[in-house]
Amino acid sequence: TLRQRMEIAAQAGYTGVEFAGYDGIAGPEMRRLLASLGLRGTGSHIAYDALRDDLDGCVRYCLEAGITSAACPGCEMNDRDQALANAPAAEDGLITVPHALA
């Protein structure tokens, strides 16, 4: 589980972790878990679709969990039509998510 992997990271001497999913752990609970293990949430990789569909919720989760930065690892652009379909989301400000957490 994510919780077990975080425990292993803490035992190995790490002070921060980056996320690629939260394993169903709510933001406030994640903040408590991080604190109990002496870890900081240094970043989160958030899927493009999640950002597009619920940008406010993604930012809220990071703030509640104490995660200090977020990045979108990318979106599918397998062809010209898909690239053009995804382009308006970048214009709408999805690329500014890391600044929203500062």
C-alpha cells in the first residue's frame, strides 16, 4: 500500500516524498500521515484528465495534504486532432497549477 511505501521511505531516511496517486487517503489524513512519519509531501504528479475535470479539487487536495508542488506529467497527443483538442486546456491555465500551490 501507499502507507507501507511511505513507512519504508521514512525508515530509509528520506524526508520527502512525491505522489502519483493517493491510494484513497483523504487530504487531511495524508497530512497527518506525513507528519507522523516525519515526511513532507514535496510534489504530486496529477493526471491531465484530473486537472481538466477538477482543477480546484486537485489544488484543494494538495493544500489539505501539505503537498508543496504539483505537475502534470503530460497528456495524450497521439495525433494532430488530439493535440488540438487538448490545447484549449493549456490556454485555460492548467499549466499554472504549480504556481497555485506556492
